[in-house]
Amino acid sequence: MDQLISKKDIEAAHERIRPYIHRTPVMTSQSINDYAGCSLFFKCENFQNVGAFKARGAMNAALSLTPDQLRKGLATHSSGNHAQALARAGKILGVKTYIVMPRTAPEIKKRGVKSYGGEIFECEPTLADREKTLAAVIEKTGACEIHPFNNYEVMTGQATAAKELFEDVEKLDYLLVPVGGGGMLSGTALAAYYFSPQTNVIAGEPAGSDDAYRSLKSGKIEQAQSQSIADGLLTSLGDKAFPIIKQFVKEVITVTDEEIIFAMRMIWERMKIIVEPSCAVPFAAVLKSKDKFQGKRVGIILSGGNVDLNKMGKFFST
Amino acid sequence: MDQLISKKDIEAAHERIRPYIHRTPVMTSQSINDYAGCSLFFKCENFQNVGAFKARGAMNAALSLTPDQLRKGLATHSSGNHAQALARAGKILGVKTYIVMPRTAPEIKKRGVKSYGGEIFECEPTLADREKTLAAVIEKTGACEIHPFNNYEVMTGQATAAKELFEDVEKLDYLLVPVGGGGMLSGTALAAYYFSPQTNVIAGEPAGSDDAYRSLKSGKIEQAQSQSIADGLLTSLGDKAFPIIKQFVKEVITVTDEEIIFAMRMIWERMKIIVEPSCAVPFAAVLKSKDKFQGKRVGIILSGGNVDLNKMGKFFST
């Protein structure tokens, strides 16, 4: 069937955002390959502007608006990386940004939003209160909402990370990404469909919030729980992403918090790079399903590196 | 005056070790440049094999030995990174390695030595006991000693990191490296003399073990103290390195442990890469002397990334 996001849309998005994002490096580690039993290619979006792939989608969405839509500013609710990404897009375009964040969001992400001039509105850490607070902010300011994932331009922007990886690394058998609301997953699935059809896209998801896993089983969008240290992945799938995911993603692998921490620690220690818990989920999925990936060429999008270092002690004091 | 290590020696070492080391990337960070007020170029030896520049010197020294010298294996005493580097060199060349390590050395570094098949002999964390234990090991095994820094082939190998940086980044006004025993500092000073004479080489040193600072003042090798979290920099200068340092290094900037932790944290948070405390010392020195470096092009060799994550909590729980 025809897709709402075309190959040309992704190519155009990539051109549009190119001046404002990093083309991030792909890293490999012999010792991790030996341990995992496959050839892993890590696309380092933790080195992206604002420390996460979210810079791509937010920038593409903001650049796709008309001057009139932009005039009264941009607004969103986000637990973190999209918040910073949208604040940065607003700063680049010279418009105000209004960011609704749960009061429990990591301090480093709040500081990031402020550093780009974003105005923060705190709310309770529930979807209902996030949406209610955002509606009030938009009512008052007239700002244009850029949803963190349930937005075609955001999804198209996220697709550019996989596009770059396919340009840099040939013949990937698999590409794994984390799934929260599904913006990255749906964009990546479409990028594979258009640019590397032999690559199977698989999602990694925390077992404590396994709504994508259940949604693929039941065929309808299931509600997320909120039980995981992978704080970026605790949302249900967007209704714009779900049909794409249903069509192109054959498998979701769920992992426990212990498996996530183990994988995160291995990336820190062996690759000497910082990734946030949500970001380690796909690698944890590879380690959990070693047989499946044995001898294969496996891409992983490292989604972000914004951790609250003050809280790291508890993960690593073993 | 003629140098004991020539330009050709460094070029030959670079060719010799090239198949066994990474050409590490140079990273930059706009937000760190804005904060520091200068243009910083970080040579990421934390991504080097064994997680530190020491892979260069150990490999060059091992490759410079005759088969007869190599036959009975290699031995050294080291608190960590050189230990792993020599164990790795031995593994590559198929010879045994005997490593004397203080019992206080970080667990991650001991694990690294074992993973390369090195045999560890624990000793008390004093120079006297390290040397006594090593002498006994050599007496028993007949192994060839490769000193961690007081060895011309090691110093020549360390010089190759700066050589690569000069090839990748033009017109550096300054290049900062940490100083412990002086292997990296002397090698870097010679590399600048031969390959980038307009670049001033400056050392960063922990204030709690400021022997290089005092040695440059007094004109003779002063004894190191052992009071710093920068555990790789607690040794006195080698007598092979000191004449080179005296001739070519005009300045040592000392920094406190608080300044080191602040600098380390900034690198972790903003660059999303892991560096060990010793490695953050030169960047701490830049932040301490902002006026000096204002508007300049400043290289920094990030020496290593082997931290004991179990101990990170105490640095970052503020």
C-alpha cells in the first residue's frame, strides 16, 4: 500500500535538517563483537545535538511549519530529549518554546531546555496531566504543538538516522532501535523499506512497559505501564506510528531492567561512551537473543546519552 | 642539541605500531568551546586499544625487541593502563607477560590484564615494593622489563598520538597532556618540536602530586606525593624523560581534585564520552587558566577511559 511518508519525504527531510544536525559516527568494538557473537554497528546518536536523535524530528517538524504557524511559538510535552530538541529548534528559528515536563524528569534535561531558552511548565508524571497542562499552555499562548512522536514530520525526521546508517554500513541483516511512542521505530522501519529492504527492523522494549510487544500481538494499541529505568520508553504507541509498525516490524524483544543495566554498563566500559538507560535497550535485546543474531551484521541506533550522573551510582554499585 | 629520539624514530615507531593500534578520532564540542572560551580539539585516546594511549608505547617497545629478548616474556610494574597495554602486546606477539600491580589498582584494570592472559603479581602500593616485587619476578622468569615510562621506545611510541593530532588539526597554539612519569609528556614535546614547532606543549598535573611542577622549578627530579584521585599520575618523572621535559616544556599547570572532578564531569555530560580522572587533568588546567587560552586553538590528549564505575557514585553524588 502507499505510505503516508514517502521515500522522497525522508530524502527531503534529510536535506532540510542537514545544516542543523550532526552526521553522527558509527562505532564498532571488537571486544563487544566477540562477546555478542555478531558484528555490531552502533550509530551514535548520543553524540547528536542535544545528546539524542530527537534533534532530527523536532528540527524537521519546526522547519516544515509556515511563518504564520511558527509566529506564536512552539509547544510540547516531553519527559526529556524531545523537550530539549524542540527548545533548540525554537532557538535556531528565533521563536519561543513552551515545554510541559513531568516534575520527575531528570534535572539534566530540564537544564538543557532552559539553556536553549525554553520555558518549562511542570506537571504530574501522568499522560492525563501532561495533556491537560499542555492544552492550557496552548490556549494561553497560541503556540503550535509539536508532539514528541505522533507527528508525521517528527517521524520523518527520525527516519534520517537509519538512512545515514544504511549509507555508511552496507548489508545489515538487522537494525534494532528502542520503542517508546514509536516515532523512531516507525521512521526506521520506513527507512529500511525504502533504503535497505534486506534489513529486518526489530524493536527493543523494557519488559516493565511492554505495550508495543502486546500491541503487535493484539493488533491494537495497548496501554503502557511505567515500570522501568528506561525513562524515555514509558509511553504507548502513537496512532500515526502504529499502522507502520504493524506493517513493517515483525518482532519486539523485551528486556528486564537488570538486562538493560548490564548492557548499558558494557557499552560504558568497553566503548567508553555514555548512553542513557533507554538507549541500551536494543543492545540488551541482542544479548538476550544471541542465537538469533549469531554471525549476522547488526545495526543499533544508540538513541541518546543524557543521563543524570548523580543517579548513576545506584546502577553501578555492585 | 641532538635528541636521543629523532624525528625518524617517531615516524618509524608510527609505521611499526600502525597495524596494532587505532587511529583515534579528534572530537570537538561547541558547548565546551563556548564555556572555555577557546577552540578545543580532543584526541580521544580513551578509544584506543586497552582504553588508553599506553597501547602505543608498550607495542612499540615490544616490537623493538629481538626474538631472543622476547623469548622469556615481558615484565613490568604498573598501576593499570601500561599493565593492560603490555599484556596485550605480549598476547599479540605470542609471549608471556608478568605484571606487578599494586593491590589497590582498579579492579577493571586487573580484569583487563587477565583478559589478555597476563599473570598478575600483587604488591604494596609503594614504588619500593613495586620495584622489589618486579626484581624478584624477573630473577625467577628471565623476562625482559618494559618500564611504563622510563624507556626510550615507550616514550617514542607515546609521541605518535600527538603526531596524529598534528596531522588531523592544523595550527594548534597549545597542546596539553597529563604528566605522571613523563612518558607521554616527553614524547608529545618531541612530537611538537619535530612536527608542529609553533605549538606550545603544557602539562596538567594534580596539585596533590605536583612533582613535575616542582622539578621544573628546581631543575632536578623531585619526589611525587600520592594525594589525588588522578591515580595514573602519582609517579615521579623518569630520568630519561626529564631532560626532554626541561628543554621543551615551559609550563606545568596544577589542579585540585575538585577541579579534576568538575572537568571530568563536563566531558562526560557534554561530550558523552568516558574519561578517567587522570585524563581530565589537562582540560581542568585549561578551565583554570581560561585567560591564557582565550581565543586560541588548543589540543588536548584524552589519555584514557578506564574508570571503575563502581566508584563513580562518590564523585557524582552532589
